[in-house]
Amino acid sequence: MENKKFTKAEKSWILYDVANSAFIMILTATIPIYFRSLTEGAGISAEVSTSIWGTSTSIALFILAVLSPVLGALADYESMKKKIFGGFLALAIVSALLFTFVPNWIGFLCFFILARLGYAACNILYDAMLVDVTTDERMDKISSFGYAFGYIGSCIPFIVGIVLILVKPFGLSTILATRISFLITILWWILLSIPLLKNVKQTHFLKPKKNVVRHSFRRLMVTFAKLKRDRKILYYIIAYFFYIDGVYTIISMATTYGAEVGIDSTQMILALLLTQLVAFPFAILSSSIAAKFGAVRVIKVLIIVYCGICIFGYGLDTAAEFWILAVAVGICQGGIQALSRSQFGKMVPKKESSEYFGFFDIFGKFADFFGPLMISFCALVFGSSKYGVLSLIVLFAIGLFFLCKSEKC
């Protein structure tokens, strides 16, 4: 019978989702608004600002996509996973501290790209640690609880920050209050990362080689050859590439798109907070449903719902509709992310989990590279991002097609 209690390693792993989700919360909500204020102060139009923001996101993720497989291959050696994780965590934290105090939009953007790079690199290794902290039978549950508590936990520093920005106590300006909210989030990220660094051990690993880097590159070629032969994993990764593109783009560009169609900043932030609150129970519920019907079947249903979200987002032009969209996204995003991660974790060789998650992430990050770029392209060419939102349906449809092919292998 399965032990229902969480182990110390499982709790510590889940807690890091709470830690880094606080950063992704401000990355989704307040940072784009803050960046827009910096560009407006420099006389840059809203459409061009949207394009710059989308392009900067793409640059950070393109760099990581190139590095992901190599990082993963190196991390599979004994004791390397947490060392590399710690290095990129330091890069993310220091860069976030620096962009908090840079007064111009160019400097802000440079440090933001580094912080986003460090954050995303940590996530590759964090996802790969899932195989070290739990069993195949518990992966859906642990992965879902990570996302669930990440959603609800991230609301704590976010709400404190929003109160500071709206109330502006002690005569604080909006800019200074926003910067303090960034500092609160960074401190939260640091403190809640400590349990993972302390309690999670790399239980699956390869023995070190004399020429680790050269051997890692050789392994990459061998693994790539394996992926071409293993159609089940290959089709699954391709499916993930397409449907997660839509998911990540909706998350990362939500406030930018909302501002473009005239939604008030306060309304957008509160609606996105509601998304987090809705996502908490539904992320946990997704693991229970997956236990009964299978993770892949649940992912298929969520992809179809996302197609409906894209159609609804295309016609969005009021605050009320933005609130409805926020609830719909909250219902879906936790489940599709958590089950995608755990399903892949169950499919890959455990000793090479970081390398496989590196390949998994390169597809995810290249997807996140093209999604914001599509939105940026539409904003420049058509003068509106709504056509880019609608085009995401194609990505979800292709993802669903390859997911079905993977299931048949």
C-alpha cells in the first residue's frame, strides 16, 4: 500500500516550487507592467514595447534551449545536479537584485534576461530531481502538489507586494514600492530554496569520468540516437513542444496583451491572482483524475480546453472577459504542466534523467521562444496581438496529434 505521507525530500522538492513560483508570478504580472512604465518614460509606444518584451523573453529562452542538453548531461554525474543548480540559482538571484535597481529600460532588460536564464536553468535540474525524491507511482501526485502549492504559496509575497504598490505606505512612490515588492519576492525565493539544497540528494547518477565534458557530448549523441529510435518518447517530446508553447505564451504574455486591449493594470493583476487561487485545487485534482483515467488522457482534454481559451482570448476586450479567461487558465495550467512533467519522468531512464530532461526542456524552451515571437510579430504587422493569440490553436492541435501518436507506440 502506498505511503500517503510526504517524505522530507518530497516536501523539500515541493517547497522549491513555492519558492520559484513567486518569481514567475511577478514575471507574469508586475514585471511586464513595470517594464512598460520604463519604456513609456523613454517615449516608446505600447506596440513596440510589447515587441521588445516578447523578443527579450525569446532571447533568454533561446540561450537556455541551446545549453539545456549539455547542462543535463553534465548534471547526471554523481553530485553534479545540485552543484549546477546552485550556480544558476545564484545567477538568477544576483541578476534579479540588479534589475530591481537599474533605472533605465535597457539595463533592466539585460539583467532580466540573465535572471530569466538562471531561473529557467534551475527548473531543468529541479524537474530532473523528481526522479530522485519519489517513485514512479507517486510522480503524478508529487508533481501536481508541487505546482499546486507553488500557485498558492506564490500569492503570499505577491499580495504583500501588490498592497505596497496600491497603498504606497510611508509616502513611497509607485516605482519604489514596486522595487520593494521585487526584493520581497527575491528574499522569499532564497529562503524557500534552502530545504531543497539541504535535503534533496541525487540518488540516480552516473559515475564520474576523467573527461566529463567530452564524455557528456558523446552521451548527447548517443541519447539523440536513442530518441530517434524510441518513437514513444520522441513523439511525446514533439507533442510537448507544440502544446506547451501555447501554455507558456499565454502565461508570459497575459498582462502585456491585456494592457494592449485596454484592461486596467489593477484589474489584470487581481485577475491573475485569481488564476493562482483557482489553479491550486485544480492542480491537485488533476493528479486524482490522472490516477483514474491516465495522465495522457487528462492532458488531451486540457489541450482541447486551451483551444477554446485561444478563441475566447481572440475576442477579449473587457475586464470581465479577462477575469473569465483568468479562471479558465487557472483550471487548466497546473494540471497540464504537472502531468506533462511527471509523465515524462516515468518514461525516461532514471540515471540519465537530467540529460533527458535537458532534451525535454530544449523542446519546451524553443517552444517558449517561438510563442512570444509570434505574438510580437502580430503586434508589429497587424497592430494587434489578438491574431497571434488565435494562431496558438494550431500549436495545440499539432501537439494533440503527436500526443495521440505517442500513445499508440
